[in-house]
Amino acid sequence: MEDSAQKNIAILGSTGSIGAQTLQVVRANPGKFKVQVLTAYNNADLLVRQCQEFCPKVAVIGNENHYDKVKDALRSMGVEARVGADAIVEAMEIEFDMAVAAMVGFSGLAPTLKAIECGKDIALANKETLVVAGELVTNLAKKKGVRILPVDSEHSAIFQCLIGEENNEVEKLYLTASGGPFRGKDREFLKTVKKEQALKHPNWDMGAKITIDSSTLMNKGLEVIEAKWLFDMNPVDIDVVVHPQSIIHSMVQFRDGSIKAQMGLPDMRLPIQFALSYPSRYESNFPRFNFAEYPALTFEKPDLTTFRNLAFAFEAARKGGNTPCVMNAANEVAVAEFLHDRIGFLEISDVIEECMNRMPYIPSPDFNDYIETDRETRIIAQEIANKWTH
């Protein structure tokens, strides 16, 4: 796309952290992007304010309890209000160029698949889409000639390192992890941590669910599975390195032993803007990295014994089939229970492990298998969590 061309976009999950930062990028680049669709689940007030500013064709509120409020507020703006999960999927049929998939969790899968089916490029922030149904999503994208451009800082980094290297064999991918707020802590410490501690990420400003995932290292595990599908890699050739400064966002090692890394301050607007503007790089006023302020960049191995979720994710990546779907559903339930103070921090891993042991394995699932796997796993995970409710 030339710098002068305007790109029409839809934002799935516009009121969340990534959605709101995407709109910051749109706001900072007048004339380059036109928002055609905004969707949210609960935050009706913010959705209405976003519509006032960006005037999309359609706005969808997922929760039916907020529909009348949204519809009444949007009537005078000429913005069509729709409601419900099916309406979010159907909105992908509207004419636009790229969908920013920023919904949280499994709920982002169906609308992302619909957008791909309709031939729309995807700026992918919803990592669970590829975790749950990576083979289904990537095969459909190839069939439809659709590009999936990563928004996660780690996958954006790998994507940027691979530009111009199409004919060169990749030996290994290194995903960097900050280590979260509990880096270096042992299980005895983690037994008593509360959500307020887990939500204090040292480097990144993110939504609650992804921040908890970062504290358990599940976020990095999800990224391993996502990288497997985005870059067509064997999981044994993907490694995780703890890098507390969050300056090197990830690295690619080539068959000659050379390593390329992408660096920058921890600011999600950078990978968001790159995904939206690719193959161009738009000028920005984002803060610049200063080497003098970071005299040391350090690296260490992750603790897979204490932070078992990362080990579960590597296992799921190797096993494939519906196993990543099971792991993801169990994690979503467990994190929600932890955020509601009903289970402890370490019990998040216990819920996931028991679900992975109990759920039947399906080696080659179709879409309906994923839906049923997700549903059944959530029931089991809730039963397990209820046993441990404090």
C-alpha cells in the first residue's frame, strides 16, 4: 500500500487495551485509515464515544443488555448498531481491507475466520485464534490469499526479522519474555499472591487477562503455539528466553548461526502501527530508545518447574490436535476464577493440568470439534475450580 492510500479497517474488541491503542494509531495518522466497524462486548459507554469520534458504518455490542443504550446513542450519528456474538461475525461481511483481531480469548475465533473467509487481511492480536485452531486458520488464509500480520510484539519482531530472508532457512526462533512480576520467585511465595500483585506488570500496560497470563508465563506459551503456525515452525525449534528489560522483542537464528533481533521500547503502538501500515513504515512520535538508559540487556532461562503453564504449552504445541484448545479453555476459566479471588495463583496450573489429562484427544479436529472441545473443557475446568474455591 502506498502512503497516500487510505486503508479501511474493522476493530474487533475496540474497547480493550489493544483496540484502544489501535485507535490511538488511527488518530495519529489522519487520512491513512478509516474505521468501518467497531465491536465491543460490555463497555457500551466507551464504544459510543469511539463511534462519536471515528464514525464507523457499524458498531456491534456483544452484550444484549446494552443494546438499547447503544442504539439510542448512535441513532443521531448515522452509525448502524447491531447486537450479539453472531452480529460481530456478520459484520465481517462489510466492505473493508483489514480486521484488527483484538478480542480476548476463544471468542475471537469465529469472527476472525469469517473475516478471512471474506478475503480480509488480519492484524492478529488475538493469539488464542491460532492457539486453538492454528491449522484451520492458516489453511483458510492460504486458500483465500489473505495475509495474517502479527500484532503481538514478539511475533511482529520475528516477522520484521524475516523480511528479505524468504530464501534463507531459519534454524531457531527465540521468543523473549519479561518474566512478569514474579520472576525469580518460588512456589512458596506464589502460594499466597493476590491478583493485585499479578496485575502489576513491570514493563507492559495490558488488559487483565493477558497480564495474568504474563505472570504465569502462559502468555509466552500461547505465543510459542502461535509462532508455530505463523512461521510454519516445528515447536522444537522455538525457544523462550527471559529478558527482563523487554527491549529485544524476539530473535531469529538462521542456518549459518547468525541471529537477527528487533529492538524497541515496550510500546504496543509500534507493532500495531507496523501491522496496519505494512509494507510501509509510517512516521511516529513514539518515544525513542536510548542506549545510555539501558547499559545492560540480560537473558536467562525460564523456570518451567515453578511456572508450569509454559511447560504445558510446549507439550500442547508438540501434541497438536485439540490439545491446545483444551489448554486455552482451561486457562481462560482458571484466570477468570483467580481474578474473582476464588482460586489461588498456583491452582491456575492445577486446573489446566487436570483438564489436559481428562479431555479426549482429537488428532485432526474440525471447527465443530474445536467448539465442542472448548465447551466441554470449560465445564470440567469450572467443576475443578469449584472444588478449590476459597
